[in-house]
Amino acid sequence: MSRPLSDQERRKQISIRGIVGAESVAELKRGFNRHLHFTLVKDRNVATPRDYYFALAHTVRDHLVGRWIRTQQYYYEKDPKRIYYLSLEFYMGRTLQNTMINLGLQNACDKAIYQLGLDMEELEEIEEDAGLGNGGLGRLAACFLDSMATLGLAAYGYGIRYEYGIFNQKIRDGWQVEEADDWLRHGNPWEKARPEYMLPVHFYGRVEHAATGAKWVDTQVVLALPYDTPVPGYLNNTVNTMRLWSARAPNDFNLRDFNVGDYIQAVLDRNLAENISRVLYPNDNFFEGKELRLKQEYFVVAATLQDIIRRFKASKFGSTDSVGIVFDSFPDQVRAHELGGVGLAVLLTMVGGLCMAAGSQPLCSAPALPWQAWDITKRTFAYTNHTVLPEALERWPVDLVEKLLPRHLQIIYEINQRHLDHIAFLFPNDVDRLQRMSLIEEGGTKRINMAHLCIVGSHAVNGVAKIHSEIVKTQVFEDFAALEPEKFQNKTNGITPRRWLLLCNPGLAELIAEKIGEDYVRDLSQLTKLHGCVDDDLFIREVAKVKQENKVKFALYLEKEYKVKINPSSMFDVHVKRIHEYKRQLMNCLHIITMYNRIRKDPAKLFVPRTVIIGGKAAPGYHMAKMIIKLINAVAQVVNNDPIVGSKLKVIFLENYRVSLAEKVIPATDLSEQISTAGTEASGTGNMKFMLNGALTIGTMDGANVEMAEEAGEENLFIFGMRVEDVTELDREGYNAQKYYNQLPELKEAVDQIKSGFFSPEEPELFSDVVNMLFHHDRFKVFADYEAYVRCQEKVSELYLNSKAWTKMVIRNIAAAGKFSSDRTIKEYARDIWHVEPSNLKIPPPNDKVLYAGQSR
């Protein structure tokens, strides 16, 4: 069994991944064997690798449980202000390794599994990703949960337990094909169902008006069943809760409306209610106004709000049955933060929860609407805007809201009336302003602008990078910012260094720890100490060596999975993110074609070898994004099979890009592609992950790239292309794609090849939609930045030839990455928006002999 350890594995032995004591290893082995026997009911003769994964997961979970109970008990005793983070997406990925790292168990588990004759990496690979998100927004929510627990905040994540997460992407004949992600098929060892906290959510019905006020009656009830997942902080014994709701039909669902003969049909129709939590909508940066989606939003918010109020009552008054409770202190004890698509939360606090406190009628049925609740709502809620793309902002048709939530629509009208009265008072006779700022958009289909509702109903609104927050204030919500400038803030996104360095790149994490100590894991700003190592020859060699080891490992993975042999000493040029026109994978594709043409024209000329890796999912209904995937694969087919090119240039489309695949590709990357049109990417977080893992960035001045350049110095990134003001100017004068095509011979050649069927000889017209878009309706101006991009890529190749200079630039980037920890982001939210202080208090570890009492879940 034994073999010599590599340098990277030797580094894993030091304490950053936990101390190994013989006792802890023996205990883990006992736990493993116990779970194999009692939980999985198997012995070693018949157990499968999946059984071994589950036995290990349950063993690690055992170490969470005491801390989890102790944390919730601690919150009950101390009654701190609670933070509620509402999101329709939590893109968690895998849990096992992250839990081992945050509990300091990694090394002990490694050793125990090794002694049991098993392969840890093989077991980790069995775990399904929890893909309950589309991309950046859902992954940000997951990083934030990790940071909130690490900072000791009494925080809860609330979302939906989708039965099917983001689809699995298969590439067949170059086309994306979607398959359902049945991630719960084998069970989920990390969750605990809590049926005792099940709550009713009402839909449809009608409004009755009486002397006592409006009543919402004849509603259809769906039950929200909570599933709790533990969220451990890093080595601080804090374990917070992510509570995800699953839809269940009540036992009498439809049975009252059917005669006896239709009993079977009534039971089958329970699926209709339970479809609410069936599947994640697979759209990223695109709003689809479907009834099921609105149901999902209302479902998560209505259930969460009842839960928040129950916990508030229990902690404040020792009982959830108290009537006549005073809610004035609610904002002092509760902060709710909504991410993008849960604007209903603002409305609901107003209409439902606080009114409902007096009784148990459906949210929204209150006899009289206490408008003092509006003040409480605004003091409780904060709203993060995540996109400036107009097609991504939520605008719900009034007819749909009226059908699904009739009482809520009346209240929206009332809120809007009061809001517009206020605007009219401040700006008499300014009809245009009233129209721009209304919560209801007239003209054509009447719609409710949810972003406007969120802004009006929150005490703080933030963007997610400096440049984005500026655009939000000066363009997207200009009128609102002029009215309440103090409400608008910036909170630049961040990533958790636990998953995005310790877990995915142990070699680099240990190397840094050897240089500057281990405290940087909790305080990433300490990476600035690495500036002192930029000229340290040994450190430069070590950093380059870790990168090379990561590349070799990833090359082996690609060879195994994709049957393609790549050159590990070539530059790994990586572009992974959702496929979208604004992210400009097409520009990368044009550059690949340009490089290909240059090699063919002069095969003897020096060419710096590249492996271009592109990955990402396209929304199933997004035709252009799917055509872009097909084009990349068609180009790859030609390039990879041209003997003249050989190993100089390889193109790989990474199938089914997801969190667990990001953990493999990011540490192996040399060049990170962040090339969206300036002013379109709100922040980006992939850019930060690459920077922290020793890749250099080629990018536009967009999103957080701007701040990365600020931190590292613009000379340490490959910045190119139009700035926001250039894009604005080009819009003003009119973008003419034909002009660039006529002026740039290499661009013309590449476009003509796509147009003529060079990459699709069997279907020469295949990419006519793509070409037509590039010439006639390219909102994101690919041709305008092409020349600057290609020139910048030449500088990249030139530097790559000088390994030492390249690695020195890498070290400068890592040293400047400290700002981009989600710990820093969450500290800013805590102090500026939620008004709570992060705590570095370590909750006492659990003592199994203590009987815990008085928890409020």
C-alpha cells in the first residue's frame, strides 16, 4: 500500500489541515465501521465504494452534531441579532471535504481512511454536487454562509430544497444536451428533515371585503417542510443552519372537492402542489415570468417569514403562542437580506407577518393593515442588486399576481399609491418621473417592477463591485438614488478561502502557510506579506512547481475523462462561466481561430503552446448560447485534428462545469479569461478564485476586475479594451460591426471561415445566426474589442516564455488577493447594513455528557 509522498502530499501533513493524534484516528475508524454496520447495514464483503463514502460522511457528520446543537443553544441563551439570508439559489457543491477542513479533521480522516485500505480521493469523488444554483449568485450565497459561520454571526440561509438542481450538461456531437440532476437519488447524509416545523403557504383564492377589513379566503394550501443542513465555521466550533423548504400537499389536498370515485385522481394530483420545489429554474441573468417561478418565490418567502416570526416570539417571549406581541423591537433583533429574486420578501413583511402575529390566519388576511409595519419592514430588510442587464430584472405581469396572490396585489397598489404621492409632493407636475419610479409599469402588459419594490421597502440597497454600484446609482436606479442617496452602498463580492484555496489547492495553501503562518486563512489581508517574497528565488521556484503539479494532475484528469492528450507545459488558458453573449465566449473563439490561422500560415514560426479550455452551461431556452457551444466544439474538432498544429494548440470544451469541476480546473490555470463588455458583469467571482490560485488575468475593466487591478497594480493584469465610458460613447455614435470587419484582415478571415462552413463543412449555413448577430445586433460589441484582445494575448504569450517573470507576477497577484475574501465582504455587510459585530469568540466544544436543553430552532 505504501508509496513515497510527493512534495504536495508532504505539505498536506502540516497542521493547516488539522493535527493527527493516534486517538482521533482510532476514533474515526471506529465511527466508520459502526456506520458501515449500523447505518448502512453492510460488511466489508458486500460494501460498495458509495457505502464507504456514506460511512465516512456519517462519521464526519457525528463531529458536527454536538457543535451544531451547542451553537443553537448558545444563540438561544444569548439572543443575538439574527441575520436571515434569503436566496432562491445556494450552489453548495460537495460537503464532505469542506466539513473536514472546517472541523480540522482532514489529516486525521486521511490517515484513518488510508489505514482502512481505502482511497480518500475516490470516496470524495462519489459525492454528488448540491447544484441548487445556476452560477455566480448561488455560489456567492454559499461562500457567504461559510463566512458568516466563520465570523460567528447568528445567521441562517433560507432557500428551496429543489429535488432537481441545475441540469447535467452532456455534449453530444458538439451540442449541449440537458439531463435531469437527480442529486438526491442516493440520499443526502448532510440534511435533517424537520417535519415538526412544517408551515402552511396559501395561494389563489379571492379577497372578501367586510366592515372589519379585507380577508383572503378560499385559498389553496401547500405545506413547507424544512430540511436543515449544518454550516460549520472554520475551526471555531460554530455551526449555523441552512434551512431549505420542500413543498408537500396537505393530506386533504383536493379530496374535499372530489366525489369518492375520484379518490385516486385526487391523490395523484398531490404532485401539482409538490411541483413547487421540484426543479431549479436554469436561467442565469434572464427573467422568465412563469407562474411556477412566482410560486417558488412566494413559497420560500412566506414559509421563511413565518419561521422568523416564530423564532422571534420564542426568543423574546419564551413562547410561540403569545398574542399581542409588540413588534417594535423586531428590526433590533432581526435583519433579513434578500438576494435578487425574492423581492416579495419586502412586501410580505409588510402585509403578512406583522399583521399575522395576532392570529394564525393566512399571511395577508389581516383585518386592518397597520402601516406602522411599513417602518418596521424598511428597518428590517436590505436588498442586493446583482445585475444591470435589463432582461434579468424581475417584472411580474399584474394578471399573474392577481390570480396567484390577489390580496398582495391590492397591497402593492396601496404601497405604490403612497410612494407616488410622496414623489408627487417632492416633485410637483413631474409626470415622467412618476412613471419612471412607479412600482407598476403601464403600457402593453401591466407589470410589477420588483426591483423598485425592493428599493422602496429596504433601508439599504447595494451593488456588488464599485463599478457596478456606481452604474446602479447613476443609470439603472438613478431617480431612486437621487431621492435617497444614503440608502445606496457598495459591497464588493468575495470568495471563501477555505473552499477556494485550502480545499482545492492544498499545495499552494501550505506553501503560503510555511512563508507567512496559518492565520491568513481567517484574515486573507495577511497575504500582503507575500510582497516580501517576490524576489525570493526559492519561493518563485516552489510556486511554479505547485502550479506545474496541479497542471499535470488536471491533464491526467482530462486524458481520463475526455480521451484527449494535452501538453502540461503548454499555457492553460481557461474561460469557465455561464455561456452568455455578454461574457463574450465568442471573442475567445475568434482568437482561437486567429491563432490557428497564424500557425497554419507559418508552421515554423515560434508559437507559445496553449491549451484553451472553455466550459459552462447555456440556459436550455437560450438559442444563441447553445449555438456558441456548438461553434466552440466545431472549432475544437478542426484545430485538434490538424497535423500542422500538433500539440501547439488544443481546444477543449469542459462538459458539465460545476463547483466540483471548478475546484479541479482553477488551481491548474495559467490564464484566466474575464472578458465581458465593460459595464455588463456586476462583479464576477471566478476572477477572484483564479487570482487567489495563481493564475494571471486577461480582462476588461469590468466588475471586480477593476478592483483587482487597483489592488495588484494594472501592470500585473492584462487589461485591454473599451472602458465603460468608451462603450457609452460607441452607443451614442452607433456601433458599426462592418467597419471593424473591413479594417481587420485577421478578423475578416476568421468570420469568413465561420460563415463559409469551414468549421461545419457538412452544414455550411450552420452558424449563420451567430454571424448575423455579430454583424447586426451584437449588444456586446465583440468586434470592437477584438483587435485590442488579440494584441493583449500576444503580450501574454511573450511573458509566458519567461517563467520567472511570469511567476513573479503571479506572486504579486496572490499577495493582492486578500481584499477578495468573503470574510471581508460579510464584515462590511455586518457593520454597515445589518449593524452587528462579527465575533471571534470560540463557542466551547460540545461535551457529550451534557444534556442540551432550551434550543430554539
